[in-house]
Amino acid sequence: YICNIHKDNYRLLILSKKIKMIEKLNKAFSKLPGVGAKTAQRFIYHLLERDRPGGLDLAKALNEAMENVKNCERCRTLTEKTVCEICSSTSRDKSQLCIVETPSDIHVIEQSGVYSGKYFVLSGYLSPIDGIGAAELGLDELEGLLTKEKVNEIILATNATIEGEVTAHYIHNLAKKYQIKTTRIAHGIPLGGELEYTDINTIAHALSGRKDYN
């Protein structure tokens, strides 16, 4: 009888440890943007119940990425190399520099297939309230790059938010010091969009950024 009690206690201890591991996993998954506790739970139980090899592959790939992926020394995007492929490419236009907020923005622009210049990643936007200033965005590095390389045009591709506009204005003033032309990507009615379903801020941007019809 005593032996059975010990066995039951041992089973409860093992079960408790498993539950704590699942809770730990849940908290880890929930840190991802757009993933709540319920979604995280679905991920966890799918991997544990149906795809343990996939879970191990995910853990291995994530661990390798955390250890080996770093920031490009020139543009600050994510790369496994010291200098990323775009920065080291001799076929890219060095005279154009597109400023983006995140490495994922580069991926989106590259998919369009219309830009052949180089990039600089801010990894955020100016927000003094949150303690994010010029130093945190690497704007001193950007200025150093402008003094070393022949850049004729800076393309401001920060987001169409208040913070994004403030950041773009700051960089515009920085570029003026070196007599570098600055342009802003257009924000307006999306292709195939209808005015009736477009928000007023987007319409305002579209009107203020209008150009001659050819």
C-alpha cells in the first residue's frame, strides 16, 4: 500500500513537471507577435501529439539561427555573414540608399523587383518617450556611411505613422548636410482599391502626394 502511494506521488511529480514545461512553452510561443495563449497552445499540442520530429527540427533551426544570425556591418539587416549579400553585391546601385525600419521591409521591397539599390535598416523608429533616439537607430552609423560612400539619393521607406514620419524628417535633415537628394515612397490608394473603402488618412496622403498624370 505504501509502495503504491510512492508510485502515485512519483506520477504526480512527473505530470507536474510536464505541465510546467508546457506552460513554459506556452509563454515562449506567446511572445511572438500575433500569437496569443490559445494559438500557442495549439502549436504546442500539435508538435507534442502529432509532429515531435518537426518540433525537434524547429528547435534545432531556431537554436542555430540564434547563434549564427547577426547584423550586417554595413546596413544592419539580418545575415549569417559579416556583410550581407546585397551590400557585397557589385551589381547593386551604390548611389541609391533605401532606409527601412525592419529587415522584413527589405524582403517586401525585394519581392517587388523594381529596386536595385542598397539599404540601411533602422530596426525601429524615433520615439523619445520609449527611450529610442538616434543612437539606438544607428543614425551615427548612417552618417558615417554617407561620408564614406557616394550616395546620390536616399529613399525614405519608413512606415506611414507619426513615428515613421518624424524619423523620415530627421534623416532628411541629415541628408541635407551632405547635399544628398531625399525622396519618400508614395503612400496612397492601393492598386485595385476603392475610395469608398479607404480610410481618410490614406486618402489625405494620396491627395498630398499627387503627381502629374501622363
